[in-house]
Amino acid sequence: MEDLPSSATEPGGSAVIRVLSYNVRSLRDDTAALARVIRACAPDLVLVQEAPRFFRWRKAAARLAESTGLYYVTGGAPAAGPMVLASLRAEVVRTQDILLPHTPGLHQRGFATAVLRVGGARFGVLSAHLSLNADEGAEQARLLLRHLDALGEPYAIAGGDLNDRPGGRAFNRVAGSLQDAWATEPWGAEFTSPAVAPRQRIDALFATPGVEVLGAGVPVDLPGVTRTDLASATDHLPVLAAFRVPAQPPAGSPPATPATPQY
């Protein structure tokens, strides 16, 4: 497996960033293995799903951040599970946690969003965990695109557990507007679930046009990542990607002002 590009700030300010999307199952499994996997991936950002969100969730989030050399940006309980962690490379411009319209009888869902700056690059990020219900998941995919656009940034990255495969309504809705990182520049392995004997790709990273995908996939053969740790850390496999985010927005782009989505 070829090496995934390392984090870097390039001449002119463009940033190569490593982003990890990971469903951590509320830290119910081997948290030491989880920390080893995340550290070995050397991410600038981790888009977490199923972060702790009940009793003492802040302490649990802080322990995860400390054990991985990262810091808490936003999410967790206020976003109903999605969370964003970052390395010290990332400067936080603003954050917003969003609760989505709730269907009685189904889990509350939400998005953790932020605008960050790395080097001369400024971009939006969104962590999501979509519904298992096909109709609700497809609607939440529409809202994902709407909220990503509402960040008001010409460049953005989204990731999460879509609970849907390529070809499904929710997955296709997101991939129809954004670059599916694995499909654009595959690296590593494809399938993410279940962690033992994976057979489906329901976790993914996406980027807006203009962000260059340098490679994306499950880091099964990355130095420091063992199959044993991947199997015991949680019930999903992570998706790791490297992106190049330009330092300047395209000519003629509107000012970076957040919009207010309408449901």
C-alpha cells in the first residue's frame, strides 16, 4: 500500500490535512486500542460518530481527546452523538451543533459542524450519523448538504456513518453533490462494517469540489495499526483520507457568511 500523504502546509498556504471518520460506539469497547488506532493515523481532524452523550459525557470526550493527542472542538451530547476532534494545527473559527427534526420512535440525530483554519486554508467540516430508517436517512442526507452549504465556506469536508451503502438513497444523495473520497482516490481497504469480517461500506468521507482528494480508505496496513486493534476498538472500521485544501477561495466566490437553513 502506498503511503498516504502526511500533513503539511505548502508554499502559498494550501494545507494537506489528514481526516479520520470513526464510529466509536460510545467508547464501550477497548479504548486503549481505539487510541492506538487514532494516534497511528496521525489525523489533523477526527469526525466522530456515537461519541459519549449521556452521563459525564464531557469527561469521556476529554479522555478520548487526551489519549489521542487531540482536543475537543464541538459535538457530543449537543449534537446527539457526532463530534469533532482536532490537532493543534487547526484553528477554530466557529462551531455549531445541530439537532435534526426528530421522528417519534427513532433516535434523535444531529450534526457537529465547525469552520476551521489550517495554514492559509479555511474550510468547513461536518460530522454526521444518519438514520437506519431509509426515508429519514435520505432526508437527513439532504439536510447534511444544506447545512454544509450553510457554513458559507467554498471548501468543506463531511464524514460519518451513513447507515447506507453506495447505491442507496442517502449515500447517493450525498455523493451526487460531493466528492466521495474513496471513489475518487481509493487507498487502503474499502469496507467499514462490521469491524470483524467487514462486508459493506457505510462510513465515508466527502469533500466539496475544489478540495483535492489525495487518498482515502480504511487504514488496514498503516504502520502502527493492527488488525487486532481495529477489531477490538469498536464495531466499525475507520476511514482515513488526505485532502489538499487551497489557501484561497476561487475567484468570484461569495463572502464566507453563514446561512440559516430552512427545514
